[in-house]
Amino acid sequence: MLEHGQSEILASQTDGAYSWWRLAISLVMSTIGGVGLWSVVVVLPAIEAEFGVDRGGASLPYTATMIGFALGGIYMGRIADKYGVFVPLLVGSTMLGAGYIAAANAASLWQFTIIHALFIGMLGSSASFAPLVADVTHWFDKRRGIAIAVVASGNFLSGAFWPPVMTYGIEHYGWRITHMGIGAFCLVTMLPLAFLFRRRQNLDDCPPARNGTMTRFTLNVSGRMLQTLLVVAAIACCVAMAMPQVHLVAYCSDLGYGVARGAEMLSLMLGLGIVSRLVSGIIADKIGGVGTLMLGSTLQCVALVFYLPFDGLISLYVVSAIFGLSQGGIVPSYALIVRECFPAKEAGTRISLVLMANLLGMGLGGWMSGEIYDLTGSYQAAFLNGIGWNLLNMLIVLWFLYGQFKSRRKFA
């Protein structure tokens, strides 16, 4: 229990002007650093042609990047818990810039894949996502939900910004020159910004989230079991999420609409995902992480079903917009759930574990969809696969809701 003087000091450190300023810089870093999650999606057709591989083979760099991102994110989260978020941001900015410059000179698909996995995924972009999300939870209390949503929106904002920029660069200068430009841009912008994160919060005094009542105790499970369930749920929802996000550009190319149309749809989807994410943050501050996760997962499943019967150009724009509006609140909800159930000083590692499971699911879903396409010659079965994984996520979240209901009855 905090004494009165300690409470006043803590209040001055959370939800204040500095917290919002730090949040704004976090959003910029997340947006720039998030390029590692989207560049392979846009360059996929060019890589397929450059190295003479099939769709599944061309999807391997994306999967490798997501696996590297997942493993690196956990490691970066642990470093952030121990030394603060400044250290992983400094390392990540340097490695991200160097990785894109190295990828531009790759002579084979395997070189391209390894560079993306190690430099861009594991040591680069991973520092600009989960560690930043965990860090922002320490600087907000009353507005923690919207704060998490804002910094996590950097992921979608990056997806809305980078695909059209990369498409233009690839069409006019080629994918290699475009990669070199990205590397240089990351170095000159992210490195200076990293030094603005040297200040640290006192993690022993950070309060848990206010609006969640679900705990591992009301579910009668250990902390390890709850963490495992969150990881499984995160993988499942993002295997489903990956189908449109990873293959939409290629899907539009197959349908004869062209790569540029697919990139436009992807930007629309992720741009509206920002709106959805921010609105979900406001909702999460009212109903907590579990309810927000259930809402987002259900709406995402409905949107995936809409892709099955509609493949016209206008229809795909509309369905992609619906998908973007549906999925925005899913990923930030996991961070809130972790802060509802675990100590603040473990936030960097535990949030990174769950959010990296999200990215592992994206990588797995991207690869599975490519392989299903190669086996069937169509993306219809891949959409059905995504729907099945989404239903698994919903079952786990329903159990979380049951635990929340038990908790509310117990303390009513």
C-alpha cells in the first residue's frame, strides 16, 4: 500500500504532460520501426520474380522475419525490464538500418531471408513494438487503454505509410535501391530519437490496470498457465489476421487488379485499423482488456467470412475496410490483460511474450496461407483456415470472460 506522499509523486509521474510527450515520440518510433513488418509483404511479387520461386517460397522471408521479431521481442523486453527501453531502442535502430542496406545486396533468397530474420526482425524492428508498448504502460494509469492503443497504432500507421512509399520506390527505382533508402532513413531518424527515452519509471510503484477484474486466481490457474493461454490465443487470432494482411497484394495481383490496387487496399485496411485501435483503447478504459479482446476477435471473424463470397474490385475495397475496422483493438488488449494480472516490473518480458506470439501467429499464418495457395491454386481454403484459428481464439477468450464474471460476482 502506497503512503500518501508516495501516491502524490506517482500521480505526478503518470498521465501527466511528460507521459503524453513520451507517448508521442513512442508513436513516431513505432511507425518508423514497423517497416520491418510490412516491407516483405509489398516486395513479395518482386522477390518471387527475382529469385524464381513459388508463392510459398517467396513467403518464407516474411515468416522468418516474424519468427526473428518474436524471439527478439522477448529478449528486448527482458533488456527493457532490466535497463530501460533506451537500450533496446538504441540497438534496434542501428540493426534495422544496417539490415535493410544488407538486404539490398542479397544475392539469393536464403541470404535475403536470413538478413530479414536476424537484422530486421530479431535485432531491429522488435525493439520498436513490444518494449515500447510495455514502457508506455508504466507512464499511464487512468488512460492506460488509450495510451497502449496509440503506441500500438504505430504498427498500423506504419502499414498505411510504408506500402505506397515502397510501391512507388520499387516501380521507379527497383526493390534494391528502395531497401537502401529505407535503411538510411531509419538510421538518421530513429537513432537520435532513441536518446529521448533515457528516463525510467519506478516500476515497484506502478499500479495495475484499474478496469480489469480477471486474475489468474479467479481462473484457478497459475501465472505460467495463464501466460501460456494468452500466448496460444495470441497465435490463433493472428494466424487468422495474417491471411488478408500478408496476401492481399498477391491476391489482387492474381485476380488481375494489379499490385498497386492491392497496396491501396492494404493501406486502407491498416489506416482504418488505426481508427479501430484508438476507439478500442477508449472502450478498453471502460470495460477492460478481456471484453475488448472478445469484441475485436468476433468482428474479425465476421470480416474474414465476408472475403469468401466477395472478390470484385469494389467489394474487396469494402471488405478490406471492414476488416481494418474490426481488428484494431485485438493486439493492444493483450497488453492490458497482462497488466491486469501480473506485476509492473515483469511487464516488459510478459507483454513481449504475448505480443511476440501475435507476430509469430502472423508469420505462421502468412506461410500457411502461401502453402495452402500452392496446394489448392486458390485463396478460398486459406480464408477458411483463418476462420478456424479465429474460432479457437474466441473459445479461449470466452473462458477468460467466464473468469471475469466469477470475479465480479465474488466481489459484488
